[in-house]
Amino acid sequence: MPNYNAVTKHITLPDGRQISIETGKLAKFADGAVVVRLGDAMLLATVVSQPSARGDVDFLPLSVDYQEKFGGAGKIPGSFQRREGRLSDYEVLVSRLVDRILRPMFPKDYHYEVQVMISLISADKDVQPDALAALAASAALSVSDIPFAGPISEVRVARIDGKLQINPKTADIERADIDLIVGATADSVAMVEGEMDEVSEEEMVEAIAFAHEAIKEQVRVQLELAAAVEKSHVKRDYPKYEENDELKQRITEAVYQKAYAVAQSGNTSKSGRKEGFGAIKKALVEELQAENPELDMKMFGRYYGSAEKKAIRDMMIKERTRLDGRQLTEIRPIWSEVNYLPGAHGSALFTRGETQSLTSVALGTKLDEQIVDSAMVSGYNKFMLHYNFPAFSTGEVKPNRGPGRREVGHGNLAMRSIKKVLPSEDENPYTIRVVSDILESNGSSSMATVCASSMALMDAGIKLRAAVSGIAMGLVQDKETGEYAVLSDILGDEDHLGDMDFKVTGTEKGIVACQMDIKIQGLSNEILTKALHQAREGRLHILGEMAKTIATPAAELKPHTPRSHKMLIDKEFIGAVIGPGGKVIQQIQKDTNATVIIEEKDEKGHVSIFASNQEDMEAAIGRIRAIAAVPEVGETYKGKVRSIQPYGAFVEIMPGKDGLLHISEVAHERLASLEGVLEVGQEIDVKLLDIDKKTGKYRLSRKVLLPKPERAADANGAA
């Protein structure tokens, strides 16, 4: 008999497919564990929280890791070790999707380490597991005794052929013009991320609302599951914050008006504002410590931070101005420059306020494509966008340990934005790598990356369908009165103090990508719609500023950019161009200094040629055309005698194309043999008389190109 008591609940999707959630069968030592299944896709989610907290921790040490098991897809990893290693960028992105919605759902005073692990243990080519990961994590927390203000869930909403669908099949997503992951509680939306094909603000709001309805059902089923698991009925107890109402009131009274005044002063410098708030804090600490040398600094920091935050938020709502003196809809000053890096194939320097991105573009060949090897996808990627955030950009000192999850996430948002306006594969032969290095940061460096990347690609001569800009929106709302202020182009401080971080990118026509995190419950459609329309005004303003520097793609590539040429050859000539063991194509590349790549697609040979100058390009094109050209009846060719037989000679008229020159077609006079007439290696002019329709063999003639002997002509005349 099995030593488990499994509980299973089911969620029915709008298209009739069922998601099952099972607990009690696997990973019973974890505080909570579930298996979520849709089709053949299965995700195991486990959660464990430490029973005690470190004394120096005053935050939630939460880690979320999503990993795909290759064995679940019937694959062996392509790495040297042939085993799963560090998380791929895709796995990091899914981990972030789950982390961003889970983190606000824990009590603010819960400082015990929590580890959430989600594993794809079985794959289904028709199911995208990223849309199930948060559901699995939330269900595992719901059946545990870990304090958690959920359940929550996430779904994919896609508009396919004009119809909104929840968690559509993988093949159908390719046709979607809206593709969003939406996360929410039963009451309100908390997270949105995705890409679109230049859609309107109203269409985006409609998709989010549609997704929320599906999430409500998934939350309801999780509550049923938790009710059936005894362990989850009573959440574990833990020490709460010690409170001192007298100290709290004194700090609030001492801080509020002073902080309000600093916030209202309109100091445009981040360091200046920091100095102003710091002076208030320093003076108060000295005053309180003089009265009580044993002042609890953690308690002081909590109360001071709360008072300062309330003062700043109240100022923005009441005065309708910002920390740096701007109006709510005002965008910081923008200046930009292109062609800044002479060695790059394209570059741009984009500065908005105290945020700056230096972006470069490198154009490569198909050989530079990125190899993609994951449990769900194997293939190649020819567009990469990488985002770097060095510590000096915020005036800090930190070791450089390579890109972290933040860098991966910000780079992905910018990549999705730019990807939507790239030329088609037929129009763009290049592998493209864009790199954004953030040199200064005070608010929305990912949106600066979008703007700089768009400009750098146009500087490189890439024919973007439209320029793309991005803007980060914020929100401050008074819970008691309901008053609110929507902020355009938020500062780093406004992001930290606000209730929403909403990044929107788009062209003049519409939205192409977004990323939204909401920190409060019950964000209304009214506020969301206002934020989106205000974001559109900001995006258009930024596009106008960008156009002052570069409005259309450069007409010419940079002199040092590799030139490209595409040509089609008949399928039968692919082997001849490559040659045995690649000998022919390697020789062409060696002789012409060009890079030649051949692919077979649609029963044709697709040839891509890359060269640093036009002379090398023409040389490579000529060599390939000579090999792949089709001989035409009636044309004259300079051929080379390859072999001599008693009945004639075989003459190569094109590389790899030999025809028979019969002994009767060599000369006007009758020849007993070809000895002394032709030699192997001799070059002669021949005419193609015919191509045998059945065998494809070529029949050649030399004598038709020779003048007839005078004696033969006289004899004919006498007759």
C-alpha cells in the first residue's frame, strides 16, 4: 500500500482542457509540495521556510528557482557535462515572473528564509510551462503552514486570430498579436509582462481583464485544495515587530513636516535630495540617542522610513508636483547622440535626466547565431540584446560577477520591444547583437536601453519598421481618501516609494511591450487606463526628442560593416558549391576573403555571402554563379578537355558540368582518332547543341564554330 494520501483538484480552462493540482504524493519533507499538470506537462513545486531567522536580517530572504529537466522532454543536455547546470536566461525570466508576484504576498515582518523551487519534470510541446509556474508555486505555499496572503496565479492571455485565449497551445502563440503573462489575486491584478504588435491601450486593458477572470477560478480551486490539507489550516507563528507607539508618534511629528518641505523643494539632484533627507535623519538620531543611548536603531529606521515615505507621497498627491520639481506628466530633459563609437557598426548615447545608456550594435553572419538548447526549444537565435548595469552607474562599489537576474530581465524587456520592429529575415541577412551599458542610473534604465537600442540600430543602417521608445510610469495613491497621482518617467526614489512600476514601450502606432508590478490591492481599470494613456503621451514626446538626432535608418552601412548578398541556386548545385568535405566552398572563401553560407530551404539553395568590400563580394558571387549556372542550348563555352575516349572527348564547360564532344563533332574532316588533335587539359571553344531530356547529358560540338575548309566549299559549288 502507498504511504501517501494524495489530494487532487481540477481547473477547467475556457477551451475545455483541464489543469490538475495534486499534493501529498511527492516531496513530503517539504513544507508544501504540489504537482501541476496540463496535458503531458508536469511541474513539481516545493516550498521550504527556515524555522528561525538570522538576527541581522530585516527583510524577506526569498529565492525562487525555476528549472527544466531535460529528461522530462526526452532529451540529453548539449553541454559538455551532459547535465543541467546554472539556470538559463529563460529559466531566470520564469523565476522572475513568479518572484515578482509572490514577494509582496508575505507579511512584511516575516524574515525567515523561504525557498521556492519549481521543476518542469515532464514536457509537452503544446504547453508553455511559464504560464503554470506561479500557479504551482502558489498552490505549494497554500497547502503549507508558511504565512502567505495568497493564493495568486498567473495565466498567459493571447489574442489569436482576433480572439482572446487563456494558455493557448504553443503553435497558436506564433499567430498572436497580444501575448501577455498576467498575475493576480482574486481581487486585483498585481503583475503584467508581455509583448504586442502595436496595439492600443484599450486592447491591452481588455486582455488584462480577460486574464483576471480566469485567475479568479484558479484562486478558488487553490482555496479548495488548501481546505482539504490539514497542515495548511493553521499558519506557523513567528515573533512580530515590537512596537513603541510613543516613539513612533514622536518620530512622525519630528520628521513629517521637514521631509515634506525637502520633498517640495524641487531639488533636481539625486545627491542633493539625499543630503536633505539625510540631515533630518542624522539630527533626529543624535537627539534621541542623547536621551536614550540604547535607542533601538531597527525600530527607529522602520518608523523614520514610514514617516518620510508618507510625507513624500502626501506632497505629490496634494501639490501635484514631484521630488525634482517636475509636473506629474513632465519628462526629464533628453539629449542623445549617434555614431559615438567609431569601431561599432552602430551606436547611440541616450541620456534622460540622470539616466544614461551607451549602446552598441555589432552585425555578424549566420555563423554568429546563438545556439539555443533547452528542454523545450532547440535552434538558433539571430537577435540578441544584452543589458549591463555596473555599480558605478549608481555611485556604488560592488564586485563584477557577471549579469544577474535584474540584468537578464531588463535586457529581455528591451529585446522584446525592439524585436517587434526588426525587418523580416529575408530583408535582414545579419545576426544582430545589441549591448546597452548603463553609465548613470536614476530611474528606468531599461527604458533608456529601448530608446538607445532603437537609435543605434538605425545608425547601423538596419531598416527598422519604426522607432521605439519606452517610459516608466509610477503611481501614488492614498488608501484612505482614494486620491492618487500617476507619475510619468519616474525617478528611482519614486519607484521605491510608489505603488506601481509600469514600463511601457511602443511606436507611434501602439504598444509593443510592457512590464508592470503593482504593490497595492485593488488597482482600478480607471487608474490603469489613465496610466496607459499618460504613458502614450510620454512615449510620443520621447520619440520626438529621438527624431531630432536620428529619424530614419541610415541609408548606408558603416564602411567597416560586412556587406551581404543573398542568392538562390537550384538544389542540385548545393553539393557542387560545397564540394567533397567542403573543399570547394573553403577554397572560395580563401580566395575571395568572403564568408559563404548555404542552407537548403523550400527545395532551393539559399546562399548568404558576407564580405568586407565589394571587390571580394563580386569575386565570391562570380565563383558561385559559375558553379551553379545552368548551361543553355545554343550558347558557346570555353571548356577544358577532361578525358579522351575512342569515341570522343569529355569537356568541362562549367565547374562540375561535363559534356560529350563526339569525335564526329571535333572537326569537319573525318577523324580516325583524337590522337594529336586534342590533349587532356586543353582549353577549346565548344557549342552546346542539345541536352538529353531523359539523362540530362550535354551534347557538344567544336566543328560548328570552325570555318568550313575551302576545298569542301568548292566541291559543293561545283556540284
